[in-house]
Amino acid sequence: MTDSDPDLFDVLTRIEGVLKSREYKYANLSLGPHLAVDDDEVHVWTSVLDSILQDGHCLVTVAIGNDGDLEGEYARIQPPSDMVNCFSIGASDTEQPDWQRADYSCVGPGRSPGLVKPDGVIFGGSQSRPFELYSPLTHSVTGTAGTSFASPYALRVAAGIDSITNFDLKPSTIKALMIHHASNDGHHIKDVGWGRLPHSPEEVVQCLEDEAIIVYQGELNRSEHLRIPVPLPTNIDCTWVHLKATFCINAITDPEHPLHYTRSGLDITFRANEHKIKKEAKHASTKPFFTNNNLYQSEEELREDAYKWETCITRSQRFKRQTLENPIFDVKYHGREQGGDSLSDPTPLSYSLIISIRTQGNSNLYNTILQQNQTLQAVQVEPRIRL
């Protein structure tokens, strides 16, 4: 940053040129303007990069900043980590189970939509446990700390997921997989977002003995409906079924209207029993799955439908086995009229859905799902060679 270019516009122009070339599936940004986000105005870094990434061609991890130890609004995340189409990364102080948010790591919330920021945290170093890396200046390993190191660490895990699987995973799918496996461990959502992210690709692609993870990805056209089945086996013998679902999309943005920043979103309805018809409603019985009850309940005033315009949402619920019969998610692509003529925009919406099904005590769940759902394709994992 210089006095002649305090907002680093020259750097932004160079980054814009690289991303517009669409040659890269992964990128990291550990830089940006040194200021907290403003709810009333979208920074030019955020608006420019968000518009480039709205087609979902690239997964960009962004460091959220190192002013988390300041007071009040000064501790909030910094542009461009408030982008709705990026992967905003904060720092934890250790890789151990007793982890905490690193005291320097900036905090949320972001704007609405994009309220849950950071998207997650991963080890970035601390005074007691530095982030070790090789220094070309001293030709030795040195210790440091910062979200600037946590962010590329998260990107390394994301790229690793892609490299050890034999399936063409979309960038939004890899982001959804990492968020799906994030662990909150009782921390406040404004400090850690969805939680601590996995530290290795193997943590993401491996299932528990009584668990199966299903990945859906694709595109939705304007006002199109999509019915996504939850492939729960018909003959499963258990009392409780644990379902967790994570949706991630790349949204069309409109920076001229900060209050209506995203112009596309998903209306998601969970139907626990596809065949149970309500006489008065004439559709399969519904049960709320995604709600905004946990998104800063008393700290932010939210619209009742706020979660529909979020680009990432994840929830888990427990159901009694007998209440589930051919459960499904009904999904509709919404276009927002405020902020521009969104209805005339033909751009399809790139979406990813991760569903994990866990049936306590049934170790044959994975194989049973594959046998009863021939359209599902098993993702093969290649073991990594460690030196």
C-alpha cells in the first residue's frame, strides 16, 4: 500500500486480469485493503472479484485479516474476504482438539447475504505454536503466524481433495465438502464461522463405518425446480437417522445495492416423506431443515427469508427412522428483482449439495446405498505417497 494507491487498485487490476483468463481452478489472496468491511457500501475489491467468480470456475481462498484483537467494528473481517463467492479463511491457534480462534484473526459477521464470515478457520499459528515454514532468506525453518498463512493452508487441503479423487469436482463442491466437515466445537459463529476446517484431504473423503456421504453438483436455470433424493435405504434397521446437508452456490451479484447484494438464491424445502400427502396442501409433508435461527439470533435483524439468499448454508438434524420415507429436498432457483433486471439474466446457477447419512450401529450403510441406487457413482480415492 502506498500514499498514491491506498486501495491497491493497481494490484487489483493485475489480479482481475489473471482471474479473467480462467486458467486456474484454485487461487489464494492473502492481501487486500487494510480496513474493516462496511455494511452500507461494498468495497471495489469485493465487487470486482465477486463478479468474476460468480460463474464458479475458480475456488479462491481469502485471508480475513489480522485485526481481530482490536475493539468493536475494527475487528471485523477485511475486504475482499466479505465476497459471497469466495472461501473466507480465519486462523485457529493450534491443530490440537483444544483449539481456539487465534486472537489476531478477524471476526464476523459479514453483510447479509454473506452473513456467516469467516467461512471457517484453520491453523494459522500463534505465539505458543508458531506456523512453521521455510524461509529463503535464512535458508531455515522459521515460525510465524497470521491468516495470510491459514488461507493457503486451507487451499492446499482443497486442492488435495481434488487430486486424490477420480471425479471432476466443481470448486463449489470442494468448498461445500470442507464446510460440511467443519467442527464448531461450541465456538461462537462470529469467531469461527462454520467451524474449524479439516487439516487433510483424507478427513474429508473418508466416511465413518455407519455413515455415507453423497455429493450432488450441477446447474439450475432461472425458476427451475430440482428434486434431490436423500438415498436412505428402505430396509435399514435403526432407531435414529442423522442427516446433515450443506448447500453451496455461486451467486450473481449487484454491488450497487448492498442490501440486496446477491440476485440469485435457493428456496429449499425438505420433505421427510415423499408419499405422505396433506389433504389441505396437496403436497408431500414438509419439515423445516434449513432455518436462520442460529445466524446471530439477537445480534442482527434478519429477514425471515434471509437464508434463501446466502451462498452457503449447512445444518444437521436427527430423525426417527419411521418418520423418513423416501426423503427429498425440493430446490428452486430464485431471482431477485431488486437491484436490476435479474429475470432477464439467463446465467445458470452453479450449485453443490453434500448430504451425509448416519445410521447408528449399521456398518453396511454405504454398500446398501450403492446397491439400491444404481445411478449413484462411487468416488474412488487414490492414496497419497508420503515422503
